Amino acid sequence: MNCNSGYEAFKKFVLEKTEGFDFGDATNEAFLSNLVNYFSYGETSLNRRKGLLIRGSIGVGKTSTLRLIQKWLPQDEKFMYNPANDIVSLFNASGDDALTVYKKKKQRLFDDIGAEDIGKYYGNSVEIFEKIIYQRYDIFRDEQIRTHLTTNLNNEQLKAKYGERAYDRLKEMINTVNWNGAESKRGKQEWFFKPEKEEDPNREPTPEERAERKKSFIQNQLIKPFKGIKETGAFEIDKHNAYILFKVFRKARMINVTPLEDSEYTKKAEEELKQEAQKDKKGHKPMLKLLEGLRDGDKATEARVNERACVLYVIDYVLRLASNNRDIEQIAKQL
């Protein structure tokens, strides 16, 4: 396998779609290759389970390059883009209600954190990203959904701004990438996308487009991480996509969960969720609510337990396929 294939595909996309993008020297290309391969399952030094905190001075191309990667990625791999100061403006208008959207199970990029203004709502001053870090940490811990950020601040400045506890949570869920040295020699990027025909956002996808999206999902969420099992011993996929993968296998009638397995994996899911909740329940209302739901058996918590059981089952199922040396390409054709 060509470990640079992801980066080569990205370069081809950039050259076809943009004017004036500067890839820089060999050192900068190696940096970009490592970054692009992180998103495309190529060879990278970064931990794919975690998100990215990209630090660099103004004008080195942090935001523009990540936006390019976002546009290049297949639909099911894209991340949402959110400038930090835009979030503060929304909070100033609507309070905490404006922050609930960031609790959703979506991969996100928060751009230029640390440079945002203090949030102000009805006379109260709030560090918005202290709140958001806690929200995103819950999603990372419970669902393995990644969060990406860019900043100009160093570690001590981030800790001073958001507090030691929030900073510790941030460190746990990100790879820190310093974009400096040779990269900064490029100066401020001045490039633009070539004009394209605008698509109607309300248009329903064609059957061919649906088939292509499914193919892309299976390639990125089954075949690529399956091939990494030999190297890592783990099937590296976030919990949200693992649940979707379970439903894909079940729809294809390739898995049939027996009552005994259902009971076994439900118990495993409950135990895993209890351990996660116990680990971080102090002063953390969502965790207290989860523990109460597990104890009282409310429907929302039962649904969460069921989803986690499906995730645990499909991960074990794929690992068994790998241990039996099954041909994942042939299996994918049956989905």
C-alpha cells in the first residue's frame, strides 16, 4: 500500500480546485502529509482516536489548510467548521441555549480559540470555551467523537484562560501539533477556489449518490480501519460510526444477535457506561443523570445502553473477522 496515497490524492484535489495554494518546501510537505494522512488513514505519527489542537502564528495557513482538507474529505468524514468568536456572538444573543448544538455527535473544528471575546449574557461574564471543552470531552469519552481546534496560544496561556481542569480535559482528547519553523516561512497564504456551479442544498441525493456515500462509508469506516488491526490490535472507529456499521451489517443479514449475546452485550454496555459515569461524576450533571437513568431504567438511558451494546458487538465481530483472516474486501461487497 502506498502510505502517501492520501496526501497525493489531496494534492491532486488542491491543484484541480484552487489557484495559488503554496505547498511550501520539503519540510512543510512532510508536515502536511502527516496531517492529511491523519484524516485519510495513511501513515501518520498522530493518534487517530484523538482530535487535533493546531498551534501556530497568524498567517501560516492553519485555518485555510484545514478548510481545504474538510472540502476534500468524503461526506461522512467531514467536520463542522465553527469560528470561536461567532460562537461567542451567538451566546451573547441567546445564552446557554446557543451552546447545545455543540453537544451533538459531530466532528467539529473550533477555529482560533483563545482569541475570542469573553461571553456576556444578562450581566454575567463567561469563558465560553471552558463550557464547550467540557461538552466535547463528554462526547469524546462516551462516543469517541473527535474535536479539532486551532489557536495562537501556548499551553500556559490556554491553562490560564480556561482553567486547569478544562485544560486537563483538553489534553486528554487532542494531539497537539505545532505549526512553526519551516512552515511559517511561507507567509500568509493567498489562494482561492476556482468557480464551481452551486448545488441546491435541498436537493435529494440520487440513488447513484447514495450508493457512492455508502461505498465511501464502508471504505473509511470498515476497510481502512480493518487493515490497521494488524498494526494496532484494535479496530479504530468512533462509537457513532460503529453503531451505523452495526446497522449496515444487520441490514445485510451478516450478523444475527442471539438472545444470549443480547443479554451478554447489554450487561457489558451497562458496566462500561457505569464505569465512565463513576469516573467523572463529581460536579458533572450529565454523568449524575446517566447514573440515575441506569438505576431507574428510563427509556433514554435504555436506548443509550442498547446503542453501546451494538457498538461493542460490532467491534468484537470485526476483530473476529480479522483473527480468522477473512477477506474484508469480499465481505464489503456483500454489504
